[in-house]
Amino acid sequence: MLSGSIVTAITAVRDPNHGSGIIDCCKVSRVACKFRKNRMNETFSTFVMDLTPATEKFVAWWGEMGSKWGVNRTVAEIHALFYLSRDPLNAEDIAAGLSISRSNVSASLHELQNWGLISPVHFRGDRKQYYEAIKDPWEMFRVILDERKRREINPTVTTLRACLAEVTESTQGDLYIQERLRTMLEFFEVMIPMYDALRRLPRGPIQNLARLTAKIREVIG
């Protein structure tokens, strides 16, 4: 799916006072610079940057990992692209970089917004809609875990409770099945509060706990 190049969403402005030269000071921020006096004469263009082999490998791997976790491969690849990009991206950037259709990109962007992994960014003078991703891995995985809990764990608990109630109330209820369902439900009812308590902790204590656990494993061998 990777084309080997991606539009990096860096906007340049061709100013009439500078002939055909591209104004470098507009490359990073996309906001109006001191040369952008006559907006009627501005021409927006884009630069293309080659993806390095390491970047392509990471994007492909993230997509593969996402598919194993039940996430659409394209959604995961686009998320990886956002994570590695220095600048916000728009739908055209992504479609050109990954060689996928605009409709697929739009659906994937909607899904990533629903997960809370990307958010819209607006630039004055540019009508395109840009997005940027969460860059902090700790925050990113917290968002992913919260969303997976909402989508998967919570419905599982609801279903377990309904099944257990149905078996318990039945005159022909199987005691063994009751026990299995009750044991599974008790597991989730214990783990969910533990997760909720853990996610409310500041990042520092969690990082220290993770490092301590790693050191204990080294000592134990």
C-alpha cells in the first residue's frame, strides 16, 4: 500500500513580490508570514518527501499489528503516519502517501477521531482540514485502552450478567455453567476497578512501577 512518498503537508506561498521563488518562512507554520500581503495572488502548493525504509517498515508493521488487534489495517497505517509526521496532515496528504482512495481515507479519519487519537487543526488561509495525532505514547495507549474497554470489555460484562441471570432463573439451569459464568464475571468485576484506579494515577508513579518491575525481573532472572 505504500507508494514510497508522502505529501508532508508543508504549505508554501508563491508571492508576487518575489517572482517565482517560494517563501521558506511559510514552510513550517502555515500561518501568514510577513511576505503574505496580497492573499488574492497567493498560490498554495505542497512539497513531497520520500518515506525512509524505516518509516515504511513502521507504518506497515503498525498496520499489521492493528489488524491482529481487530483494527482495520488502513486505519492503523494512517495512525502510524500521523504519529511519525512532524506536521498535521490532511486527507490529500494521506491518500498520496499511502496510495489509497479518498473515501477510504475519510472513513479512516472518522474512525481515528472516534477513538480520540487524532484531532482537527485549522490554519488561517488554508481551506483544507488538517489533523494531528497524540504524540505521547503513554497518553496514546491510555486512550486506546479506554476505548477498547468501552467497546469490548463493557459489553462483555453486560452480556455475562445477562447470561448468568438467565441461567440462574431457569428451572433447568446448569449449575456448572452458572459457576463458569459467575467466575468469568467476577474476574472482570475485579479487574475493571483495578484498571480504573491505575489509569487515574499520575504518569510518574506508573513509570516508576514499570521500571521497578523490570528490575525485579532482571534480579530474578
